[in-house]
Amino acid sequence: MIKKLLLLASFFHSFNCHIEAQERVGYEISDYSTQSIGDYDHVISEDEPFLFNWSALKLTYTVPDQPLEGRLEILISPDSIPDANDVILLDTLWSFAGFSYQETQVKHTLAPREYYLLTTFYASDTAHFSPRSNILRKKAQVYSYKMSVTDAHITHLRISEYNEETTLHLNVTHNLSCCPDLLGTFNSQLEVLLSENDQLTADDLSISTFFIEDTLQAGVDEKEYSSNLYGTLQLERYRYLIISRSSAYFTNGYRKVPDHWWAVPLRVVENIEEVNKSKRDKHPFLTYGSFEIPSDTLEKIDVQQLYDEAEEFFELYKNALSAIEVKDYNLALKWTDAAFAYAGSHRYSSLIYTSPDMISDLYSGLSHLSNYDNERETLSFRLGEAMKMSDLMEQAYENLVRKLLPDSLELAGNLDESGFYGNKATFDQELLFQVPVIWKRYSLSALQHFIRVQDYESADLIIQQAGKHMKLYLPLWRMLSGNATMKEAFLYLGGTLVESNDMLDMALTMLEFYTATGLFEEGRNAETLAKLLYDCTDGSYPAEYWKTMAAFAETTGNWNAADSLYGMVDSYYQNLLEKQEKGTSLAGKYWMETQHRNLFGAKTGAVTELSQLEKTFTKYMSSIKNDENALFLYMDLISSRHVSRLAGFLGSSYYPGLYLHNIESLEAQGEYFLASDWKKELAFFLGRDGRYEEALSMYLSLFVIENMKSQAFRLSFSEEAQISYFVLQQEMLSRFMSLLEEMQSVNEPHFDQALEEALKQTLFYHSYILRGTFRMLYDVYQSESPQVQMQYEKWRLLREYLNKLYVEGKTQPDDIHLLKQEIGQTESEMIRLSRDTASFYFDHLPDAEAIRNQLKHGEAAVEIVRYRANHKVYHGGALKYAAFVIRKDSQDVGFVHFPDGEKLETRSYHFYNNAIKYKQPDTLSYGAFWEPLAAHLAGIKKIFWAPDGVFHLINPATLFNRETQSHLLEEIELEVVPTISQISSDEPVELSTAMLLGNPEYVKGERSEEATTAPTTRSSLLQNRLNGLPGTKTEVECIGSLLKDNQIDIHTLMYRDATKQAIFAHNQADLLHFATHGFWMDLLPGVPERHQLYESLSGSGLVLAHAQIPKEDGYQLRPEGILTAAEIQDMYLFKSKLVVLSACETGLGEVVAGEGLYGLKRAFQRAGVENLVTSLWKVDDQVTQQFMVEFYQRLVKTKDLSASFNNTMMAIKAQYPEPYYWGAFVLTCNR
């Protein structure tokens, strides 16, 4: 019974519990967050409360709806797992009324970081509700954001005369604790206002608003904002800048940032140095500031130091371009930054030697090549700064040149160009000549002026300085011109490097200088340079470039190139002509500019039908002259050299008037040199047209000025430059000579007057350079100036080194050119520094009567002259030879011309040479080389013979007269002189000392008595061993014995003693006798086909002891064993009465018309030797020995040099009838 009661009680208890459990409601809480971003449920700032929208969801609905009350607890946990260390964020009574949503703010003091929010609800009515809810886990991010204004100021900078900028600079620091990617872009509006106090008021003046969209970085992120300000701000009225932030938020979730404002004391910066200093920590390349050079600093500037600095800058710049070439743009940017920084920190050198836009053009080009927006932004900032530096440099440069050079210089240049001269003093500025700088506009204007007025020394000085400046740019030009991609990307760089700095115009003007002076080797380098520079441009204005290049090609005889270039010029102007209305004055002007090719054709004779062109020209000139609206155009045309030339070469009746108008205008202004240039062309036209009296008058007038110009040039330039200029002057003499020939043929009444002038001019130009060289050397030797001595020593050492290179065959064209250029400049400077009384003597040469007075009864003087018949066709014409004959017994001057100069130099000479060489009878050479003279020399017993051209290569004594069946040697005595203006009465040759050299030991330690027959050219000296000259040993010994017997002191050099140093030590003797091999070097690698001065003199000489060093494949030449003509001419031999070159072919060399043979003969003449014996061909040793012994026997006995020499030839001829044996040697008396 008890058991049943217990079971019943247990049943009822279980039932009641079941009923109770069914009446409790389960629920879940949730939170809908408006602060969620991405994976985070709450993203808030440290100053912002959490926003919760809680709700409770019933799990069962078995009880009536009633509020859920209880306690709500939020724990802050570093992770999602509750533990005892969690911090309570909220513990509050809470009621879910009707289980509806409610938004609640919960403030906090949490530090910025990531958290988990663990929310739990505990029900109060545990009878009906579950006592505890689920745990709600939410991820939260608390961040902090602070903004501060670290700097705010205004810069007011006067960058240049036309660039004055006012800029607001704002530096802001953003401090964001974390998660910039989560928050997104920071947007805000920063308004900057000017205020009179430190409060934001309605009276403040708003000056700029920045609309910020920044992607911030976590941590401290500094931002710079700037804005140009415009208008007049009257900044002096205000004391503060107010920076007001509004509408600030992070874009993700629209996280707002409260409005705020800051007050900063107003600071106005007007110094660029201070501006850049504040930026330099972040942008180290901002080293630039003011480029102004204070006046008191100018005199202290070390120009060489500035040039050295400029070299470093250009090296950095070149590195940047090299990186661009290989498309390494990051490296290019680094090099550009380095160049930017260097330019800014070396301001004086940058100002003078660089072009202002060089840096900005690099940044601009890099921005075109860059592929990323952030790179473009970086480059944009750099570009802006570089452009500011450029403006500062431009302004400073203008201020500098105003201090240093007169503004009137450029104006004077413009007046020059228009034909108005009279401002010579304006161009006399030392800076143009002494500093290696192209002063923009000024150097170019000055150079153009000096070329116009033919002050070539001043022009050359400017060119020397310009060349040093251009050398800095040269690597950049080469890189830019050869890279089409770079030219396209760096659109403005070509203009900056070539045009805005006057470099292209300077190169073209330099080319004009070399065209005018005949310095063609230098001109070809200038031509190459001009092509290079033009390739760097966009080719927008090609006409002047083509004209200049064409004029140079025309002057150098490159007629195909000239014709092509002139055709391009014509096409350019033809396009302009087609845009003009037909028949207008302007159309006439352009028509004349389309005639360059026809003008050139008229000069060369290629265009002969000119009548229609002449009619068109005359029509246009008449039309323009009568056009009242074209007065200034007409004035320009009548002053134009091109128009005057066109009139002259077309044969228009306008040409005399045009030329005379300009000549009279120039002479009225004292510009006689320039007027003479016009006269040369007018004289040609008058002679061409048979107006002989007028032409003669013009020639007589211009010769006076041209001779003065020639002497001025000789006083300023090196010998090689003089030769080049001399060739141009020879063209004028040629026109007069060919005109003289025509006047003779038509029995023109003024022929005798013309003949007298022709002789005078021939004598002036013959040996003209040699005369000047003697005077220059005299001045150098007499000068006590340390500068002169230093230049002389430098000149000597450079020439010695060049000579060594030629002997060794080390002739790389670029190296040789630079060395020759340095030698030429050094020689020119030495001449200019040393010129003194002797140099300034005008070449007053004897006239025909004075020469006649020097002659004795039965004597005559003959001067040969080589020229071209170019008095009808301006360029070219047949080669001619003529002779002036002055007899003692006649008051008339004979004028004889040879029929065919071309034939004389080719067929006739080759026939003569072969007949001599192969010992064949020669019945033709007399007729070619002498017969035209014979009638004028009837009855003459002795001739003073001054050869020119091919006549230097023959010995007239060897010519065979078929009528008399005798050689000229037997009919007449010949004394060879450089020019008949130098003949004087014979004086006895007294010898007291002698140096005799013979039979050198050519290979050290090896002596050979076997005679050599190998030719002595450079190639043979490298391939074949030179055997000894046993005959010369005997020759020297015999001569030595003879001289000793006549009480003459001798010093003998033979075998290993026959060295160069021994010659230098013993060359101050009355007699120098050389019995060794002479040589003429064949063309060396890299040397142009036409030998120049240095090649001619270094390419001939005497072979001495130990000249050859044996090698496996031949021989090496030792410079110490070769005495070249270049070395001989620098010896002082004015004490030497006689030098005998008893060697083969010592009388050969390069023929220079009017100057003789450039080789051994010229070298000894220049060294001051009074009389010289040379040979024209190789001679048998035995015969040579006999000849020399016979000659000295006669000389020491009679002391009559000329008679002894001629009688010796007669004596040898008696034993060896062929001229080969007795006619090789030529005596030249250099009185």
C-alpha cells in the first residue's frame, strides 16, 4: 500500500514538472547594426558611441505575449570566447517590450583596436522564460582619427618679369590608427580664410577651398596641398589664416568626421630659398633658388671652375638620356633628379652653360613615357618645380647679360643685317672672346657681324669659345638625333638643346665663316655638326639651313650636293610663291628666291640659256620699283646680295647699278673690306661682258684692299689656315690673269697697265705665306713675353707629338683632327700674341723696274704663274700657265702663256719623267715647257727662274732643244729662286764650318755595304730593310778631306752617330751636307686623299741611324731615327749658307700654287737656309759622289755658287750624257 502511495506521489510530481516546463518560453537575441562595414559589425571612432538595435525572438508561443525583462550584459573580449578577464561594457536592466527593435547608444572608453562584443540577456521571469539567452558575438573595430594643421603659409614669388605667383601652402597631418582600406577614401572640404584675429567669423575672407579625396595610410600621414591665388589680396590687413574643415567623412559606411577649424598666424614667404628649404627633406632635388649673380661676385668667378661644373652636370644629363634609351625609366628619373639637384646647387655654372628648360623637358618626356598615374603625379610635381627653376634662370640670365653686355649689341647686329654699319665698338666685348660661352643672341650677332665685315680674327676667337661650349652638348645631340622614339617623346628637348640656345644658328654661322675663309677641313666638321643639330629639330624652317649647306658645298667644289641643296631651297620658296597672287610684288620677291639652282648653274656654266630668266627678273624688278606700296621691299631687294648676284649672273642691265649702289654705301660707312667683296663679283661681270676698262679699274681698286685683307689674315692665323685662305684668293688672281690673256688677244689699249698690275699681284701672292712666316718667327724669337714663349713651347711639343704619330702610323682621324685643331689654335694665338714691328710691315715688293735694276747685262727674270681661265665661267675653267719675263735690255714686260695647263701637268710631265727615268731621248718636253718662252729670251745668258706648279717638278736644264741639238744647260745658265722679287746681286759663298752626314746605320748593330734599290716610301720602310749607302761613306770622306784641305772645320756623322740629336747639336754650321735616304710617305690610314700641311711635312724627311726596328713581319719605324720636314722647319738655320741634300727625291712634295713644294725643300727654306740643293729623282750613288765632290771642288775654289753648280752639271754631263745622271739636282737660292 505504501509502495503504491509512493509511486502515485512520484507520478504527480513528474506531471507537475512537465506542465511547468511547457510554460517557460525560449528566445534568442539579435543585433541589427548600422555601423557595420565589411566583416565588422561595428566600426566606430574612439569618440563615437556604439549603436545597437537589439531584438528578441521567441522560440515558443505557448504563453500569452508579455514583455521580456531582465538584465542585458555586454562583455568586451579580445576573442570570441568569454572568460573571467573580459571587461563589462554594459550591464543594465533591459526590457524587450513586445519583442520590438530598439536603437540604443552605448558610450565607451575603448582604445582603438579590434574587439569582440559578447552580449547575453538574463531573464528576470525564469518561470516563464529561459533564464539566459544565447551569447551574441559581434566583431567591432574602434579607430582613432586626428587631423592637425602643421603649417599654413602663403608664398609670394616674383619668378620672372612676367611670372609673379602667389600660392597658398597647407601642410596637414592625418593620424589614423588603423584600417584605411576598411574605411575607404577620406573626403573633406578645407576652406582657408584670411582673418584679422584667431577666431572664425563671418567677416573672414575666403581665399581657397580644397576638396580633399585622400587615400590615407595607417599612422601619421602628411599631406601637402597648394593652390594658386589670384587677384589683389592686400595681405598686410590680416594676421591669421583660418583653416575650416567641413563635410568630412570616410567613404565606406559614410563614417563622418566632425567639423573643426584651426587658426594659424599668417606667414608670407617671398624668398624661394626658404620655400625650397622647407620642402627639401621630402624632395631633396629642390636645391634651386635665386640664380642672380651679385655684381661684387662677378669679378671673383673662376670661369674654368664653372666649366668643370658644367661638365659634371652634362654627364648626369647624359646618364639620364642613356637610361631612357634602354627604357629604364626609374633609373632615368633618378638621374634626372640628380641633374636637377646639381643644377640648383651649382647655379652660376648652370646659368651660363645650360639651357633653362633642359630639366623640365626631361620630366615632360618621362611623363609621356610613364604608364602609371602615380608616376605622372610625381612627375607633374617635378615638372612644375623645374619650370619654376627655368623661369628663374631666364630672368637671371637676362639680368646678367644686361650687366655684362650692352643691349645695343643685338640691335647693332640687326642694323648690320640691313646694311647699316657704324657700331663697331659695340661688338668689341671681351666676354665674347675670352669666355667659353655662347651668350645667347649676343655671341651670334657679334659673330655674324665680324663675318660680314670680314674681321676674321675676331670671328675666330668667338668660334673658339663657342666650340668649347658646344662640346658640352655634343653627346646629347648625338643621342637625341639618333633615336626617333626619344625625339617623339621629348618633343621640346630638341628645341631646347639646339634652337633656343642659338646652337644651330651658331653652327650654321660657323660654317659661313669657314666658307668665307676657305678653311674646308674645319668647315666639314662644322657641316657635320650642323647636320647633327638640324636632325635634333622638327625641321620647321629648313631654307636657311639648306642655303648655308649649299654655299659650303659650292665653295668646296661638291657641286652635286650644292645643286641638290639649292633645288630644295627653290622648292621651299616655290610653295610660298604658289600661295601668292600672281604678278604682285611679294610674288616677285619669292620668285627670286626660287632661282638659287639656276644661279648656281650660271656660275658653273651648267645653265647657259638665261635670256628668259633675265626677262622675268627685269619684269619683276621694274614692277616692284614702280609699286608705291612696295617701297620697303624694293629697298630690301636692292640691298640683297642674292638679288645682285642674280642680276649679274643672268646678265640683267640692273647689275651694275645694284653693285655700285651697295659698294658706295659700304665705302661711305668705312666698310672697305666688305665693299671689296662686292667689287670682286662686279669686276668678274664687267670682264665677262668685255667692259675691260671698267673691269680693270675695279680690279685695281679691290687689289689694294684684298692685299690688306690677306696680310691681316696672315697676322692672325696658322700656316695651314693661311694656305686655305690663299687658295680662295688665288681665284681672284686667276680671273684677272685670264682677263689679261683675253685683253692681250684683242689688243686692248689698257693691256700694259693690266700687265703691270698682274705682275705686281703675282709677286705679292708668290711666297706670300713664307714671307709672313719669317716675320712671325722673328717676332716669336725676339719676344720677351712669357705668354709667347709658353705658347711657342706648347706649339712645338704638340707638333712634335703629331709628327711622332705620323711616323708611327697612328693616325686615327678623330684624334688627328683634334690634335691638328689644337695646334692650329695654338699657332694662331702665338701669332696674335707675338706680332710686332716686323709682322706689321706691308709687303712692299719691287716692281718691274726695280727687278730690272737687279739684273746684269744678258740676264732675265722669269716668274711662272699657275691659274685657271675663270673670267667667263665663275667656277672652273681650263688650267693655265703663264710667264712674266723681265729683261735687262728691255723696258717691256713679256707675258707668255702656255697652251694647255692640264696637259702640262699630266701627259707632258709624265712623258718628261719617264724619259728621264728610263734614259730615253726626249724631243717633246722642250716644246711643252720652254719653247713658248724661247722667243722672249733670245740672247739671254742667265735666267733667274721662279717656277710654279708643275714647273717645280722639272729641271729646265735637262730640256733638249731639237733645233740646236743641245740641252738648255748648254745654252743658258739658270738660277732657281722662290720668286723673282727676291733676286739680288751675287755674293761669294764663304764657308768656314761644315757638318757632313752620311751612310747611317739604319738598323741598330747592323751595317751593310750593299746599296739599296728599294723605294723609300712609308710602306717600303715598314716592309724592307734599308741597306747601307756605301757610296755616301766615300762621298762624305772625300768632301771632308777636300774641306779640311781648305781650312774648313768639319764635323762628320756616320753609322750610329748619324742621329737626329747629333744634327740638332751641330746644325749651326755654314754648310750642312746630308747623304742619306730621303723619303716621301705614302697615304696613311685616315688621312684625306689631298695631303694637308701637316701630312706633307710629316710625310717627307731624311732617314737616320736606327730608324728601323726588326719585327717578325717587317720593320717598325722609330721617330727618333726619322728627321721629318716638320721637324726641320722648326730648326733655326738662318746661319746656314748652304744645305745640300745628297739624297733621293728630296726636292719632291705637295705642290701649293704660289708657295712651291711642301716637303723637305719648303722645310729648309722656312728654317732660314740661304741656299739649298735638292734632288728630283733617284740617282746612282757613284754618280752622286762624283757630282758632289766636283761641286765642292769648284765652290771652295771660286766661291761662286751658281756657276759652280752649273759647271758641275756640265762636267758630269760630259761623262754621263743622259739627264738622269746630271739633272737630278736643283740649286735654289733663297735670298
